[in-house]
Amino acid sequence: MQNRIRSVDLDQRAMQAMIENGFDPVFSAEIGTQVAAMTEVLAAGVDVNDTRELLWSSIDNRTSRDLDQVEFVEKMPNGDLRLLVGIADVDSLVQKDSAVDRHAGQNTVTVYTESEIFPMLPEEISTGLTSLNEDTDRLAIVVELMITPDGDVPGNNVYRARLRNHAKLAYESVGEWLDENASEPAKFAEIANLKEQIQLQHEAAKRLERFRKEKGALEFESIESSAVVVDGEVRDLESVRPNSARKIIENFMIGANVEIAEFLELHGRSSIRRVVKTPLRWEGIRKIADEFGTSLPAIPNARPLADFLDARRAADPVHFPDLSLSIIKMIGSGEYIVKRAGVEGEGHFGLAVRDYAHSTAPNRRFPDLVVQRLVKAALAGAPPPYADDELERITQRCNDMEKAARKVERKMRKIVAASVMQRRVGESFDAIVTGVSDKGTYARILRPPVDGRIVRGERSVELGETIRVRLLGADPYNGFIDFAAGQ
């Protein structure tokens, strides 16, 4: 019998998912009035450096319009690389406790669905007045890192600046040029020294990554999906893989976030930190490693786990994303905590760093905007803008809404996936078991990357296990995808 193909209004379902998960997806009239009165802030005090002559550039998704950071690298005579990361000064327009700020503190994060983006801040701000758009002067917080040839960062500095993004580049074109010997991005021919600048950035990123890996940073690989939507209809799913361009920004953002945390620590300020705690399911990780002939220590240790992951990537790169997903599920997700001044903090297990503060996306994440205000107060020698108990309330809200955002994004991915997969009912796929609880047993097939519930044979599987599943059904309206295990 032919399966009935159903179509879904993705925008309507996304709005509904936002409301069901506690978000306010509509900006109030008060916010509209406040935004209408805003103008660009370019004047600043004597402590703001003018860096507009530097060849700043950004690398982001091709469709991104809320640009939070730009980068510049300079080679020093002694072989060190001087990395500058410029972060949009969102606080210059979004004042604490304003209507815009209260709305941002309620939602805490920009939510990305396949059909629609629900911004934390009005787009007039996040993609306009504070976005580090190409050929536009902007205020920023600059994090300066001196990177030695071995990747260490013995020196850093943080300051306010005025800058200009000279080139908006895309992960896709830069990554294909770096990894696949593709043609150079068109802007290389338009802007003098831009090619050499991106080569320097690539070298700086490799230094930082090499140093972190030596310290035990975990390097995973995932295959994410992106919907191909034509005239409001989902036609297909395409895979989005990591590349060297994405790694440049990933390594720069980690470096900047570490330095911001250390800056606040040095100035005796409490802050918000991002941590991934020591894995509670370490025995499960050890079991997976044992299946490949590797013995991990009884006490959780990132260094031997990183070595195991590197060995598996080299031995079987095709299936490494499957293994990555299994390990990630057992390590668990990150969370925000308050690092009180003078109190020893908990490190980030996956990144092999002790100090890590989200700071590089203030247009899209409320903790980053809060951290930016803490940094600016420290730079000015002013009292902290938040008391510790206020930071505690903020981190709890951010943790709750981050979970809610994941639910929305997961729901919409399932709706999109079900819209595509309803044509493939009855087919079998390789899958990873991603969840086992009283609420149900779940799995993800990797190609295409699709999540669903195991409704038959679920009692015989374990978290992180690689299994074979058969697609029993796909309901695009509700986003239900049902599998049978062992088939």
C-alpha cells in the first residue's frame, strides 16, 4: 500500500514549538519603540582603540547575518602569532534592565529552526546596529592572544576598540579552498593580502588546536543535517560536515573564551562559566573503548580518551562520526555555572581547560552579553553590574532555556526529517542508540542524520550501541519517526 505523503506548514509548527517550550517569540510594542529610537554608537571614550586599518575578516555560515566576531592575525618577528578576536559590543546599545534586555533575559538564546530563526534580540539590532557587518564601523571588545609556535598562549590582553570588517567570508568556500584544493574565494582577488591573512589564521588555529590536543582536548566529528526547502516544501536533507574553516573559528572562539575567563579571574570578578563536568557514564565509555581493544583508566581522564578518539579517527574515518555521537551522549551536555571571585572553579572536561567563559556571541546568547558587561565594568574599574545571587538566577534560567531551545530545534529537525523520510518507510539503516529512559528509547541514523524512537525491540539495546533499525513510520506533522531495532 502506498504511503500517504503529508505536507506541513513549517513556520506555523516552529512558532507553536517555541510557545510550547516557554519562549516568547514576539517582540512587544515597547521593544519596537525602544529599537526605533536606537542609533549606531560609534563615539567612545579615550580607552577605545581605533583598529579599523587592520585587515579584519569574518568567517561564518553563508546565510549568517548576526555577525558576532571578526578575526585578525599578525606574524611577529620572533615567530609568535598575534591573534585578535573582535566581539560585537552589544552592551553599547542594549542597556541592562531595558525592555530589550528583559526580553533577551527571558528567552536567553537565539533559536534556529530549519524554516525560521527566532532571534534573542530584534533583528534591527542583531543583524544591523551591533552586527559586525562588512564595510561598517563598529564598537567591539577585542581579545588579543600571543600564540607561540607550540600553541601556548603566554600573553593576552582585553580592551575596547573600534573596528571594521573588511571581508565577510563563508565556511563553505573557505573550507573547500583549504581542504579540497578548490578555487579561491572571490574576495581574495578583490582585497589585497586577504589570502595571506586567512593562511595566517589557519596556521594560528592549527597551533591552538595542537596545543589543546596535547593537553587532552577531545576532538569529535558530527554529521548534521540541513533541510533543502523549496517554496516552503522540504525536498531533501543534506549533510553539513566540519572543515578547516569551521575549525579556524572554533579554535579562535575557544581561545578567546578562555582568555576572557582568565581576565575576569585576574580582576577578582565573579563570572559565568561554561563547563562540561566529569562524565557520569565513564564506565560506558570504557566499554566502548574496550570493544576496540583500548583500555581506559578506571578514573575519568580526558588525555587517554583523546588518544583513543584520535586513533579511531585515523583507523576508520567513515564511521568516526558514529563513534563520536556515542561518546558525546555519555559525556553529557554543557551547562552554565557561576564562578565566584576567589573560589576555585570546575574545568571543562571536553576542552581540557580550567577556565572557559562564553563571551563571543552576545547577539545570540544572553550569558555572553552578561559576561560582556562584566568585562566592560572590570576594564573601567567600575563595580560589577551583577551581584552573585543575580548571576545564579541568570545561569539557572539560561540552562533551562538552553534545554528548551534544544527541544524546539530537535522537534523541528524531526518534523523536517519526517517530511523527507515518509518516502522511505520500510527501509533499514545503521543507527546509534542516543537515549534510554522511562520516557522511551531513541536512536539516530547517520546517513541521512535523522533521530527517532525505537518502538519495537527497544529492550534489547543500550545507550551508545550501534544497531540496525527499520523505519516503521514517519509523521511529519508531529515529527514522529518510529524504528524497529535489530532489523
